[in-house]
Amino acid sequence: MTVTLYGADYSCYVRIVRLALEEKGVEYRLVPVDIFAEEERTPEYLARHPFAKIPAFEHDGFALYEASAITRYIDAAFDGPPLLPTEPRVRARVDQLISVCDSYVYQPLVWDVFVERIETKKRNERPDEERIANGLAKARISLTAITKLMSGKTWLAGENITLADLHLAAMMDFFLMTEEGRKLMGIFPALSAWWQRMKSRPSMLATPYPD
């Protein structure tokens, strides 16, 4: 049985898939693909992902792209603790939380705050403070909404970890590398407690972002 993941260890969505593989105890091979490097957008890779994004995935000849499809397949195809609940309302909540992360969390937390604050500094560029401020305002709305959906449970959708936790964790790790992100997180005690549990999981420790 061969599982191959194509992507970069700096990618939020590649990490989401890696977290699912780690949580399920699946051995896999990560083939580096830097999608920002024009020379790596080869015809071979575009055959795997025609939209030139990451990740792409293959399991014994079965190919997939799109992180949500990949993680759902991983949960269904492999043994290990289930990452999707079977009860309809809880499963709907997981789907809702993932959609919230994709639609309203990823852009402000990762691109508007983390990239603008941290990556611009690495490139000796001036950060766009207005973009950061707007990102933080959107982040506050998103984290408030997630806290309400969480309803004080141990994990986002109940007492068992799900794909929703993996989705948010990969994004939150970037956000909390910034001083502004840590300060904002401090006003959400339930999410802060969730993060303390989440960040120490073996799956998180096995898939750190590069420095």
C-alpha cells in the first residue's frame, strides 16, 4: 500500500492532509512541490492538479486533489480513530466548521496577518498595516463564530477530534506566530484551551512548519 502526498511543508492545506494521515496512523511519502516556483508547474504535476495548486494525493493508483476530498477519503479508507462523526447533526457541524475555516478564517489569519506581518519582514519589506488591521477585524468575527459553534466542548464539534480541528489548527498555528494573533486569541478562553490541547498532539508535533 503506497500513499504519496505532493506539496510543500510550508503549505497550510498540505499540513491539513498530513495531520489527517498522522491521526489515522498512515505511513506516507511527501514529495516536495513548490507551487510558487514556475519550474515546478510541470506537465506531470498539472496532470495531477490541473489548477496548479497543492496538495495532490495518490493511494495505490487512485489520485485526488482538493484537501477536503483527500482528508475525507483518508478517514474512510484507512483504519484508525474516525475523524468524521456518524450522527447527522454533529457531522453537519463538522462540515459547517470546515466551510467557515475555508471561507472566512484562512485568508485573514494566514494571508492578511501572518504573511503580511512575518513574511514581509523576512523579505525586508514594509508590511501593509491596513491589511493587517482589516485581517484582525475579520479574525475576531471568525473566532467569535467558531467559539459559539464550539459550545464549550473539548474539541470543536464534541468530545472527539475531527477534521474540523485539523483544518483550524493548521491555520491557527500560522496566526499565533504573530503578536497580534496571540493577543487576540487571549480574549477567547475556550479556543485558547482548545489550542493548548491541539498543539501538543503527536500529529501536530510531527508536522511543524519550517522556520
